Amino acid sequence: MKIKQNELLVSIFLLCALNFTLPVSAQRNVLSPAVFSSAKIEGIVGRKLKNCVENGVMAKDYVLYTKPFKDKLDKGGGFTGEFWGKWFTSAALAYSWQPTSAYKDILDKAVSELIKAQDADGRLSSYPRTEDFGFWDIWGRKYALLGLIAHYDQTGDRESLKAACRATDALIKIAGPGKKKLTETGLQIIGGLSSCSILEPVVLVYERSGEKKYLDFATYLVKLWSEPNDYNPRGLRLIEDALAGVDPILIAAPKGYEMMSCYEGLCELYRVTGEKRLLQAVVKFGKSVLKKEIMIVGSGSSGELWCDGANRQTEILEQPMETCVTVTWMKLCYQLLQLTGDPVWADQMEISLYNALMGAMVEEGKWWAYFSPLIGERMPSPMQVPVCQSSCCVANGPRGMLITPGWSVMKGKTGPVINLYSQGNWTQKLENGTEVKITQETDYPVNKDVQIHIGLPKPANFTITLRIPAWNKNSKLMVNGEVISCKSGTYTHIKREWKNGDKIQLEMDLRGRIIRAPGSVNELAVMRGPIVLALDSRMVKNENYNLWLLPQGTKWQSKSELGGLKYVLPAPSLSANSPVQYIELTPSPSKPANVWMAFEVPFLYRYTHFFDHKQINLTMCDYASAGNQYSEKNLFRVWLPQPLYMNDIFPENTWKILYREGNTRPEIPIKK
């Protein structure tokens, strides 16, 4: 009976291979990812995806990533073992989106090379056997497992699954019950979080194999989190502290990337067990991260650590917003969107995609930034490991970009769910087998209008669901000219008999919004839709005066007896309870060629008390374009102190706090 059950599991997995859903536990998902290859995304997102795949992921020399396993390069504490799995999971997503024979050949060869490096007993590590549990040993094994599972999901190749099972068996032999506790391995300073994050692939191996021993190991590992150990006298307490609402900075050790990776594993364990407490913990943790750590552009961390970032983001932080943190935050939001159906997680992915993630991708997808500041200059990631021609964030950045096809238009219980508004077309099969084609005509978020055309072979009753972003306070939605009620921060469900040629029109509210910094009433920023705007030194000159943002509807006073004197009286600072203030944005008539969006933004010049007040416009561009020359001379800033002293707006040489390992500024590598 067990053999037949396993054969059934394998069959289901093969049927779902290109869908990246989890067949055993898919019922846990409120929203299911799209079939990646069904998403023909165009516009700027499509171009970024294409560049990321063609110039980055699929252009890498994958053989370099297998060398750490073959030659045990991490002797003494290295971390090169993570590169193969990070790159491979990106490549698997790329193949899922564009399933060409050339890309499959790359996947097959890369896996074949990795399996050749696997020891006879199944051990798969970049560390010598004498250094089991070295600083990043289990972390690297995790990524190797994720890559093998991704290959199995995409191709159905059982050799990949066998290799993953054997590697997990080898781990259980040294870290199972009665053996070395994984909570006491890896770097002690980060509390064993890196080793504990192996929970995610262990659960995935269980799902694909049906072997209960892997589920037993996963539940044993989570139990260890609650027990005191040599690294954590209180225990990691990832579940308990999340449920108690403890700030992320105070949970276990504040290493943001590894911590979120552990919660990703809890999402997978919830899918298998249905234990609601696990999902509740991840949801509360996610909301706490959003409130306390995520900065305006959709990422967090300083020096890779949680830092109370929401409140501190106006400061010149050391090594802010690691790209690996951005990616893992997006992946955690992706998990929570699937499991809860709450559009807040899609809102956050959109902000992260257009700002933090796009801003970190450089040179047409060939390279990435390690850290992304909100003020100063951008700096490309240094070449951390020349033998692999990579760095952690260069290998990891594409994983955030390439989940986009999965969440762009998802599958709900009653029909398609549109999360991403972008030029392109998507196809999806309804429950009755009818295929619906969704075509979007738009250049949002540049402009406000989105037209969605429905293609059907015959009329069908189903629901189309649209995400109405939380900031979208004044939107307009119509179907075939009929106005449909919608509310910001929610999904709008349109249930009807749909016919071929039906048209949905959505008008977005792209008014400029003035955002108050959570930690400072004196610091303001400007957003337009999901786009954060920034001052850029290419478009703004230093001057010897102060400026104040000039909100829409500002009341000008005048005194005719003084020759038509016009002035603006001081106003109270914004507070947390202040209503949204809007600001007039006018598209700039000129901008640098590699800047996506630029707008003229009104500021108030107040020369002295009642005299010589006037409006001065400054040009602001989208955050992802700001500083994209990656030069010491191309400076930018997001947060604007009130008043803004124009002679001192761009701090110089900030690369020196982004890079602490030498005196030479890193450059984007030139491939020979």
C-alpha cells in the first residue's frame, strides 16, 4: 500500500511540476501560484526578468558553483557551498518561466555535476568530513537540497530526488535525535539560525518522497527550537516569541535573512501538518517585521541584522538593506500570500519589486548590489569569492525577481487573481477545464490606466479578483463600462458570466503622496503609487537655501497693500494620525536616458518671515533609477528633512560604510 501511495505522490508531482505548487498540501493554499510559463510579462517588469535570465542566471558558469563541493573549498569556515543552490533555484525558476531545451540542458548538467560530488554515504557538503557542522556547513547543504528538489519538480528526474533523500539521510545520521543538536551548530553569534533553516528542504523532501522519517526529523528540529541549548539559554523560541509579538530584533539573534528562512520552513511544515499555530506564528512575525523593520523601499537590515529599521531608516546606516534580506522578505511575503490570501503581502512584494529589488540589479542583470542605501551612493557587490566569480547577493538576487511570474496572476478557489498590473498576457484553466486568457494593456505604474481584456472560447461563470493596493484611495473600476465598487487594501471579487471580449478598466490613484518617517516627524518622502521617489545629483544642483515640500492645496496668504505680497504661514509637523497629504507631480520634460521616471516636485522657498516666498520645482526620479551610474559622483537621497538645506543634500563617500574590507571601491566585474 505504501509503494502505491508513493507512486501516486510522484505522479501528482510530475503533473504539477511546472506549477511550483505543493500537491500533497496544496489545499492549504488560499491562492496558488500561476503556471510560470503561462505568464507572458512585458513592460519594464518583463524586461527586467528577461535581462535577469539571459544576462545573469543562464549566463553563469555553473561549473564554478560545483567546485566547493568537489574540492571542499569551505575548509576553515567558508560559505561558498550556498552559491550552487542559490543559483540553481534561480535557474529552475527561469526554466519554469521559459522552458526551453537549452535551459533544461543547463539544469540537467548542473545537477549531474553536483551529484558527482556527493559522497558514497549521501553526504553532500562543501566542508571536509572532519568539519561537519562548520560555520556554514548545514546552510550550504540546505541550498544544495533546495536545488535538487527544484530540479525534481521541474523535470521529474528521480535521481535528483534520490540524491536529496540520501543527503538528508546523511544529515539525520549526525543530527537526528540523540545526536548533535542543530541548534548548537553554525555560527554561535547568530544562534544557530543558519543551520535551523534547513527545515524548509527537509519538509519538501518529505512531501516528495512520502517517507515519514523526514517529517519526524522536521518536527524534531522545530521542537529543538523551544529547548534551551548552548547557543541560546532560552532556546530560539521562534514560534513562542512570534506569537507573543516580540520585536524581530529581540528574537533569538537578529540575523534577518537566516531568521526569515526559518519561518519559510514553518510555512512548509504548516502545509504538511495543518497545525494552525505554525501559520499564526509566521503571520504575526511577518506583520512585526513589516511594522518594525521594513523601510520605505521594501527591505530592511543594517549590516545584515535587524536594526529597528523602520524607525532608523532616515539615518545614514552602515551596510543597509542587504539584497539577500530583500529577496527573503519577498519570498516570505509570497508564502504568506499563498497561505492567507491577504493582499497586504502582494502590496509589499510590489513595493519591494519596483524599489529595493530593481534598484539592486545592475548592468542589465549581470550583477547585483550587496547593500542598497536610502542616501549617498550605490555600490556594486564586491567579488566575494573569485573562484566562483560571485557573491552571496549576486547569486541570490535573481530568486526574488524570478518569483514574479508566480504571484503576478494567481489561481484562486473561484478563478484568476490579478496581483501585478503589467503589460502582457496570462492564461489559466478554470475548474471546468475552460482556458481563460487575460491580456493587460498598460504602462502602469508610469501611467494610471489599466485595461484588461478577457479571452474565452465560450461564456463561463467564474470570478476574477483584482488587488486594489492600500494606497489606491481614489481608484475607478469598470467592467464593460459598468462601474464596480472597490476598496483600497482589499481584493475586489467580480463574479459574473464572462464572455470573450469583456473588458475591465482600472484607473489607479497615482497622486504623489507625502510619507512621514515612522521615527521622525521632521523627515518626509514622496511616493507615487508603489514607486518611491528620490533626489538625484544628476538632476538637482546644490544651492545655498532651504526648501520645504509644498503639499497640494497649500494655502497662500496675500497682502495687496504690500504690493501683492504672497506668503505661506508655518504649519504643524505631520503626525502618525495626520491625514494623507498629496503633492502635485508633473512629468519632467527631460531626464537622463537610463532613468525610468522623473517628476517635477514643488517645494516652498521661504526667504524670510513674510517676504519673498515662492515655489521652486526640483526633479525627483524613481528610487530604482536613482544613483544607477554606481559612481562616487552619482549621489541621491530619499528622505527629505524639513527644511531641506540644499547645499548639503548629498553625503559623499558613503561607499566606505558599505564596504569595510578594503580601500578600493568595488566595481562591476567585466566578463572577459
